[in-house]
Amino acid sequence: MLQRIRSFLSIPVIYQLWGNAVGGSTSLNTLVGEYIRPKQSDKILEIGCGPGTIVSYLPQSGYLGFDLSSEYIEQAKKRFPKAKFVCERVNQFSLGDAHSFDLVLAVGIIHHLDDAEALQLFEIAHRALKPGGRLVTIDGVFTKGQNRAARWLLKRDRGEHVRSEEEYLSIAYQVFDDVTPTIRHDLLRIPYSHLILQCSHAAASMAEKTA
């Protein structure tokens, strides 16, 4: 039964309907407004872009998204013809111009990756970012004393690598000097726990604060 549900959610239309039902649009508004905070001129790379849902919430600037699913990529191209989408797996993606993006996003992707691929994601983001740029990620997370229903749902997530905050951070800190974690339990209409990471380099972050 669980495998059947996961298969249904791999279909772009059903994935979109499910996201809308559980409050995905509200959570994306919060993620973009409070954490991503894009500027109009920002160049944005999204790792694991799915059907490109977040594009609707971003400024109409340079955007590149890539994802393993050819079905998601085809759907994204139809919905957002002005954006650029590529069908690739994280460990196969080759960044053309290094240090050319202001923001890198990984929305609900790291918990689908094992530790080696998750590390590669952070390395790709690091290589892609301009000085002063940021990586923003969001994933399900196991926390102490969390809602039982939330833990039950997280254990049955399509992603097989839902981690604790400490486990996510141990990977992020292998690449980034400055990582700010935020745990939210209120982003969906269903019980769920999310970890948002904002990653940059300490030197770059200090320069931004003193500018």
C-alpha cells in the first residue's frame, strides 16, 4: 500500500494536488518570504526542482532547475517556458559556470539522498554560488518529543533518508562554514516537522552584515 502511494506521488499532477491539499502553497510562501528572500536580479539554481512548483513564487530572473524525473521536467517545461530545466541526477549534474548563482535551492530533496549524494549536493551548491550567495534547503526532520503523527508520516515519506537535525548539519558543515538551522512544525495542514538550512561561508556572511 505504501509503495502504491509513493508511485502515485511520482505522477506530477497527483503530486501537485497532494501539495495543494496539505498546504504546500502556504509553506512555499513562507519559505520564500522568510528564508530565501530573493532579489529581482538574483540568478537561482534549484537542485531537485520536481515540476518547478516554486518558480511561481520567485522573481522572473535567471532560473535553472534540474531533477532526475523526466516526467517532472517535461511538466515543468510546459508550465514555465521562460525558465530552464535539465533532467539529471545530483551525482551526474555538471555545472557549466562556477560561482554564477546568487541562490541555490534544495526544496525537499536531501532526504531522498544517501549521505554520499547529499554531500555532493552541498558541494554542487558551494561551487555554484557567487561570493556572498546562499544555499537554502528544507526537508523533513526527526526531532525529540515531536508529534507522534508527524513522526509516523516522516517514517513513511517517499524519501528514505529523513534525518535528525544533527545528521543534516554534520553533512552541511563538511562544505559550508556558516549554517543556520531552523525547525518548523507549522508549515503544513498536517502534522509535520521541517528543517530549514541557510548555508553560506562565514567570511561572506560577515561581509554582508558589515556592508
